Amino acid sequence: MINLIPKEEKKKVIRDSYYKLVILFLVMLSTAILIAFVVILPSYFLSSVKNSIINVKLEMQKSEPMPPPDQQTLIVIKNLNNKLTLIENAENNKFTISRKVINAIVLKKMPDIKITDISYENDPLKGKKISIEGNAPSREVLLLFRLALENDNNFKQVDLPISNFVKGSNIQFYLSLIPS
């Protein structure tokens, strides 16, 4: 088929189609922005009116004199202060077994020893105490574990009852530690 349109005219038609495409894109974009603006406008006005109403109420409340607290309010405040003091004192006297102590126990443990329970207690009469229960394959391994804990500075006293050494192998042991 023979092309009857000259090259200059072809280029002009292609350029015009690009211009039309760009103009169409800009018109659609501006229409979308206009629709979004119209949709958001009522919400904006509503929130600005609510904001001004809240500011007016806040100014009115600031200008009002503060009434003196009545007897019941004072009692509630005093009771709350007592409870807060009690909680703060309990936090100061709290015995927490730290990560440092648990890590010291776990790092001193031989691979053959299986620890099944680590517990702690804070008795006002006896003091702080950490108890360890577990299984050891032999007396020698259990004795080495006890010696390793005794040499650790985190513990003042390591108590391993002699009854744990009655069995020769597969020993279920109970060990108590007093932290420093």
C-alpha cells in the first residue's frame, strides 16, 4: 500500500497525538485532585470546628477557679500515697535472681549434668536461697560441679547434702546456694 501522507505530516500527527495524550493525562489528574479536594473538604471543616470548640472549652475551664478538695478526696489521696509508698518499698526489698547468677550456674555446669529445676526463695528468717535440682552421671562429676560453684564469687555458700553421694551413678541431686 502506498503511503500518501508526507513524512512531515506524519511527524506532526504523531506529535499531536502525544500532546493529546499528555493533555488527557493532565485533565484526568486535575479532575481526580478536584474530586479528592471536594470529598475531603467537609471533614476538614468539621474537624476545624471541633478543634475550635475544644479550645473554647479548655479556655473556659482554665479560667474557672479550682474548688478546694473535700475531706473524702483528701482521704482518697492519702490512701493512694500510702499504697504507692508500700509498692515502692516492696520494689526496693525485692529479691531478684539475676541473669548473672543464672549464667554463673549454667556456665559452671558440666555437659553431663542435667539441671531440671532452679528455684529461689527469700525467707525473712533464713535469707535468700537458690535451689538447684538435677541429674548427674557420677559422683565425680557432681563433686566437680559443686567445687566449681564454690569457687565462684557469686555464691557465699554451696550446700550439697551427703545423701546425694549414696548412689554411684545416675544421681538425682539437690543443691542449695546462698548468693553473695
